[in-house]
Amino acid sequence: MRNDWFQIMQDMRVTGALEPIGVKGIIQPEWMRGDQLNELEQANLQFTIRPNRNPVPVDLIERPYPLWSDELKRLLSTFAPRLMFRLAGLMDMERQQLHPYWFMVLPQLEALAMSSTFDSSGKLNVLQVDGERLSSTNWPIVQLTDERLKETVILVNLALAEAILRRDYIGLRLQRVDQVERPNY
């Protein structure tokens, strides 16, 4: 039996979402893959946010690297207690407020189907995943890896998606992903 999976992403329709500055200068892409984690442990993940008249502390900041709100992190760590999290503080200098967010090292899964399509710039157009590979993981949340991907694609299983939908999270959305079966040769 195939389980449903959903792509979790920031809802870009929310205007005024917190936007951290200088993230790319500190967070390394290797950390997303679980490499050089000793550097991550030593890093100071403190960022100011872009000035905004009405900042909205969304529960998922997707770019340039995913940062998860404290409330969403609590839920994720309930479903996957072995996930590695690192606190990242986002400072609103105008209001002198600190917003706690979390950088997370996600389990990597190579499950992008060959039938996925990309536009001329390399951006993912149609996401299709290998249902067999997804059903082989015990993790409720995974990051897709594939040399064709230029963006971060994070998937959650049905149980975690339902738990997310039962709560009042702001600025995130879930979209069911198409699963394809590998041909038997």
C-alpha cells in the first residue's frame, strides 16, 4: 500500500513574512546534507530581519535555507525525535524582538522520479516522486536529493501533514505530491 506524501513549503501569499538577512553568508549548503556538522555546532546563527512595517512571524521560512518556528519545531521533534535542530535567532531591530527559529538537518532521500520536469532555468516545474523509495523510509519528513534539483524540496508523510493541518500554523502550505512507480525490467 502506498502512503501519501506532501510537499511542505512557505506560503508566499502571506505578505510581510519575516525575512532574515545574511543567512547565505553563515549557513553552509553542506549542513543541509548533514556534512561538516561540527562547523554547524560552532556557528552563531543570529540574523537580523529585513525591516518591515508589519512583520509576520510565519512558521516556515523557506529561503534561502528552511528555518522552522519554535511551535513547528516542537511538533516535528515529536514525530521525529532524532532530528538534529540548531537554534537560530531572528532579531527585529526596530521592535527589539527576538524570534526563535530552528535550522534542521533533514534526512536525505533520493526519490525524485525521472518524470519530474524542469523549466529552462532549471527550476522544478512538475514534481513527481518514486513511491517505492518513499515507502522505504521510516522518517516522517525528508529532503529530496537529486543533482537536477536547484531548490530545497521537503516532504512530509500523511500522519505529519494531518498533525500540521490540525494546528494554527501561519505561512505554510502542503501540497500532495504525485508518486510514480518504477517500471519493472
